[in-house]
Amino acid sequence: MSLFPTYNRFPLTIVSGEGTKVTDDQGKEYLDFVSGIAVCNLGHRPPKVQEALQKQLDQVWHVSNLYEIPAQQKAAELLCEGSGLDYAFFCNSGAEANEAAIKLARKHTGREKIISFKQSFHGRTFATMSATGQAKIQEGFGSLLQTFEYFPYNDKEAIERVHDGSVAAIMVEVIQGEGGVIPGTTEFLQAVEAKCDELGALMIIDEVQTGIGRTGKTFAYQHHGLNPDIVTTAKGLGSGFPVGAMIGKEKLAPSFSAGAHGSTFGGNPLASAAVQATLEEIFVSSFLTDVEEKGHTFVQALQEELSSLNSVKDIRGKGLMIGVEVDTPAIELVHSLRGRGLLAVVAGPNVLRLLPPLTVETEELQRAAALIKASLVEQEKNLQNA
């Protein structure tokens, strides 16, 4: 092997994919409820995105951001329209988007402290690792940035007790994805916004996993009537093409003037073509309404299939971002489901995370729920016979 062993890889090699299904090198087909971890929101190889990329490949692949890139401008307009914000900056990943947000917040406010939350996940660069409220992400790397403070998630009272004029921003996920698919309550999220207003701090919402239609809105914060200063996004933004973005309010533009930040590849013609084609399909009200309805259908199917099982402790989430909490290691369930032809992923030790493409059919959602039940029933029998 010539790769650093940074991933615990499953014994699976996917060689083709279309829509909600992928096929391995042995010819076995799977229903993909990982979607590249909330990346392939339009499924694998969505025709319009593929067509847009091919068209761009035939023109020009990359030019520097020293020049005008019309597709980048169009992609920015779509993001701003969908978010209600004013300016976008393109980069290559969610971590880079969050890096940009942290830099912008500190530069704009002239302050250094940023509040984030326990069990949060914001990335693996030094700044975003420092923002992440999980010790397992931070261990072994020495001193982190010392200007982050972690508060309990969904604790409205704890946030209301903050009285600190050195806070530049509060950085929050609407649903903690890696932390266990934990939805934030409206009361908590609105308290975060109110505290930002009180302190003169910026509200940064990390929508890397929850954005681009995943929860049935363009961005998940729209379910709660929030008005953030900065929103970060990636994953589903380019349908699998590596791209991220930070979106912010007009008042922040002077703090990110020429030379303040940059990215060689961010928003290049290929990335921008992928973003534009993706958003033109997802940022449509009928499409998003359909995602919300599918989310309700999926939760209902899971509840009907799993309610009688003692091992299931909770079913939670929003739209097509669902977590099933079990009382056994969730990775065992992932392995069992792979054998049955369903791909899923964990979110912490005891939560099965389900992230189907937003184009998934109702029948596929119901089939997935039945497969999850079959695996859990088998597990419970094995434990009884052990």
C-alpha cells in the first residue's frame, strides 16, 4: 500500500454508480444511503451535472481567480439567492469554508474568541479541528488554537449566561451530523442568534452536511427562522466535485478585500459548472418540498418497522438526514446492512446515519427500512443465543 492509513476502509470497491445504486467489482449492487457522506444529493452521475461538466471540459478546465469566471459568478448568485445572504467565497472543502469563516469573523470583529459546541465537527485543519468539540479529533496534535470555548449543545440557559465582549462569533450546526445526528431545537438556535446580537458577535452556521437541500430547505437554518451572518457549505454543493463555499452578509465584504484570503482552485470553471448545475436542480421549491415529504415518509417507515425492537432507542433527524440510535455498536449494523445490499454509515458509536440521495424513490426508502429491521432482528437473536 502506498497510502497513509488514515481511513478504516470497508472491504468494498465501487466501480460504477447511477442514481441511488452502486455496483462493486464483484458485480454486486447496493442501495447507497451514504451518498459519499451527504455529497451525491442528486444521486450518482446526475445527467444535467455530468452534461455541464462535459461541456466545461471541452472549453477550459482551470484559470486563476485573477480573471473573471462567469460560471463562478452565476454559482455565487444562486447561493446568495438560496441563502438570503449577499456574497460568496469558493474554496475546495467544508473545512476550508469553515477556515474562511473563522478568519473573516476574527478580522471583521477584531476579536479572537469563538464559541462552538461539544460534539460538534467543523473539520480537520488546525483552526477547524480547534473549533470541533470532540477530543478524539484533536488528540495527538499538540497545542490547538486557544481561542475556542465549547458549550453544551441544545443548552439554551448556558448560552444565555455568556457575557463576554471578546467573542467574535458563535459557530453552530443546525443538526450535529458527526456528533450523532442531533437536531438543534428552535429555542436553542434562536438563543444563539440573540446572544450574537447582544454581544456584537457574528453567527456562523456550519451547513456543510445539512445544506443544499438535505433537510428539505436550501439550508437547514431556514426551518428555524434564523438570520445568520455567515453560512458555510460543501459536500452536496458540487454533486461529488470537490468544492466548498462560505456565504456572508454584505457588511462583511470590506473585511475580505483583495489579498485577505484566497484559493488557487476555489470556484474554478469545472467546480463552478458543477455547482451551477447542481443548484439549478435542487434550489427549486417543488424539489425541496418533495425532499421534506420523503423525509416524513422515511421516518414513518422506520418507526413502523423498528418500533417493536428493544435495541432501537431513538429515530431522529430532518428531511433525508436520519439517525437511528441503537444500544449496540452501530458499526456492526453497518457491516450487516452491507451484506444485505444497503450502504450506511455511523455517527458516533451507537448511531446509524442514513443519507440517501435526495432523488431516492419512496419504494427504496421502505426497502431500506425493512433491511434495517432484518439486520436488527438478526442481531437481537444472535445476542439472545450467545
